[in-house]
Amino acid sequence: MQKALFVYYFCEVLARIKSRRLKPISMKLLFTGLCLLGLANTVSPLPGQSKNSSSEVHLLLDRVATAASSDQYSIVRKLTRYPIQEFDRAALKKVSDLLNPGQAHIREWVLLAGFLGLESQLKQLLAADALPKTLQQTIRFALVRCGDERQLQKMMQKVRTIPVNDDFADQLVPLLVYTRRKEVTDYLLELIQKDDPGCTPADAETPGAINCAYRIMEYLAPVIRDFPLKLDGSGDLAVDNYPAALELVRAWILEIKGAYALEDTTY
């Protein structure tokens, strides 16, 4: 029980660190913590590092039925590390069977299902009675990822009315990027071209405001192929001069004129 609570707490801390724009804990430290818990052998290798990735996906999914709630969170987060081709039909069936309102961490399972293209199962879940509004919204994002044009149009109408600030950058942009829809990333690239000083600096003790474009660039860097900036090992932009990096990205946006491709085989 103590081990399960530690794993759950560890995952939550990582998520909160990232959402507050603080420098995430290093992967080396994460691995050390897992070793101390005796869990290092259960951490799946990164996609491409193993010839048995599909088997590992099934092993993780088979653990859900008997896993504690905190362990289930860890399992679904691990599954997002695998590219879509590692999920065979049997694995897709196992994920779809978990899409019910009473499933622990259902929001995370919904987003995984959207990545896997389980559109009909998500629509069936959306039709269930008395779903919380937050879950309904998550399902709609997942349906957009599946290619639902109607949900995409409705979503973009709302998104364009939302002020660009910390909440937008930290809570909404990750979900928008998750959809991997060009109409969505086109809008985010538009925002990078604007001067919207509606966000606070990463250092909470630094006064003033910064352009939210810096946060948006960080989320877009891993999902747009040939994006001019990369992330470092901690998930931050690998740059020393942020204003210069912003100008570089703005010039790139004008140069490509909307001709870019999205990396949609990853979560």
C-alpha cells in the first residue's frame, strides 16, 4: 500500500511541476526512486528500445484488473509512451473495455482511446447518463483526435473566444496540441505571431508578465516535424535566448506558409 501511494504521489508531483512551468525532476532521479521501490523492472522501455513492445503493452493492460487505483494511473501514463503501432487489435479491445464511467482515472483512459482512434466507443461513452461536464469535455477532445469534424468546429469556435493567459497556456494548450489537428496548430501558430503578455514568468518571484508564445512554442516543438526549436532533457526549450528563439520561430512560420506536418503516431 505504501509503495502504491508513493507511485501515485510521484506521478502527481511530476504533473504539477510541469503545469507550473518549473523545471521537472530529472529522469535519472525518477529511475533512482523507482529502483528504491523495487519497481525499476516494471518501467517499460521507451518505444523503439524493445522488440517486445506489443507484449509489454498487453502486460500493462492485463494488470489493470487487479491493480490499485494509484497503480492504474501509473499504467495508463506508461501506455501513452508507446507509438500507436504497438497496439494490436487485442490491445485496442482491452482499452475499449475500460471506457465506462466508473473506471478509475477514466479521463486518462479517454485520452488514450482518442490517440488510438476508438471513435465509436468514445461516442458510446459520451451518450452515457449523468457524465460530469469535465469528462464530457475530455471525450470531445478525444473525438477531435479521432477526426470528428463536428467536434473540431465546435471546439475551435469556443477556443477562439478564450483569453490567452496562464490558464490557457497551462491547461488548454496541452489538450489542443494533443488533438494533432492542423486547424488547431494553425491557430496556435497565429498566437505565436502575436504579442500577448498575459502569462507569468516561470520564476514565480520574477515580477511582470511574459509573452504566452514562449509556453505555446514549448508544447508545439515535439509535435510539429522540423520545428526550428527542440526540447532539452527536462522538457524545456533548448535555447539560451528566448526573445531570439521567438523571432526565429516567427520567421519560420512566415517561411513555411502553413506547409508543415504533425507527428501523429505518438500520444
